[in-house]
Amino acid sequence: MNQLTMFLAVLVLAQSAQAEEFPGRRQYPAVEYIELHDFYYKLRRDEIVAVDVRTDYEYKTLHIKGAVNISLTSDNFIEDMKILQGIHKGKKIALYCNGKTCLKSYKAATKCRKYNLEDIIVYDAGVFDFAKSYPNDTNLFGELLGDHQRLISKDKLLAHSISIPEFEDKILKTNGIVLDVRDKQQRDGISIFYMRERRASLDRPDLLDRYIKQAKDKGVPLLIYDQAGKQVRWLQYYLEKKQVPSYYFMAGGIDEYFDTL
């Protein structure tokens, strides 16, 4: 094998690995992306504008310092993006979401293209990679993160995630407080633990605090489920902040529950 062939083989392998790591680049080839460190330095030099396209709850929990929150799920997404572009004429707008396999930023960029909004790119490594590399430019609950060790690891999330049979067993054996943290649109009148569960959307910290206090007072765990096992990742930060001694998430959420029926 000559050097050129070896080089091409290595290049193909590298591109294949990148496609696996960043699936959005393969699925949305027309969307321009920017790498982590280039994104950081352009942001520091005020050459680009960072837009967090996740939900308000996710943004308030952890976001890149100085980023604007314009949620993809908002009815005013395009209107707000147009206003932002008008304020920052001549600058590119970099959209971001959770991480490399999160496609919200690509979907948001595609929606912008549909409405003829130009100079839109994506920073697709997401908020977690940014926070690990630049904790002094990341906010956690509105304050400086400062130390990337404060980020909750996937292992810790998994340690609090239990299977559906285990979840049901916990309900029976511990008399724990069952919380459905889905939003109103996701619920659509469906409940799976009739007469046992309480409802507390993530945008209602007053309700969350009420049930956290009840669980602490009674000495029982919080047993929590969401739609697909993804929203609870952000709730875990709040539970840890509130020093909840015992809590469990139903792995896979209600989607997994119905898949097993």
C-alpha cells in the first residue's frame, strides 16, 4: 500500500468516525457547523452570537455565558430570530443544544433556512463539551460554573435510573412519591400510575419544592418519570441542589413503558 492510498484510507476512517460522533453533519450536509474552540474564540471576540435553542428550563439550568435563549419549540422562534439578526447585523448566529447527538440545533438551522434567514451556523458539540472545556464561561443556575467537576456525569444519572419493574416495585415497597414531570402537551390526559402519581412540570419549581419537602418529611424516595428519559437529566441538577436524599428515575420514561406492553 503506497502513501497516498494509506492517507486516503485514514481519511475515510476519520470521516466515518466523525459521522458517527456528529450524526447531524451527515443528516444535514447543507448546514454549516463550527468546532468547539473556534466557536469559543469567535464568541470571546464578539464575532458571533450564541443562541441556545433548548427549552427555557434547560437553559436556566446550564447554558453558555452570554447566550440568548430562543427555544425551537417556541411559536415565536422565527420572529425572535429575525429580531436578533436585526440587532446583530453582519454577525453569524451559532445555534447550539445539548451535545453531539442532539439534533435540535440542526433542525433549528434548517427551519431558519426555510424562512430565508442567512448567516446561521451550528455549534454542534453542545453545551456539555463547552462546559467541560470552558467552565468559567458557563452558567449553572445563573451562576458561574467555575469547575467542570460540578457537572453531573452520565454514570451518576444511570445510578439513579431504574427499570420499569424496579420502578413499580419501589412504588409498592417504599410508598414513595410518584412524580410525572412531563409538560401538558406530552401528558394528553394519559397517566400510568392512576391515583398514585402527582404532576409537576419542570417549569413549576413551586410544585417540585412541595413534593421534595413531602418526600423529605416522610423519609420516602421521589419516583420520577418523564416522556423519554431525557428531561430528568436536567431535573437531577435541581434535585442535587436541593439535597434530595433519595430519588429514582424510570429509565426510558413513558415511551419505554408503552414499548414494553
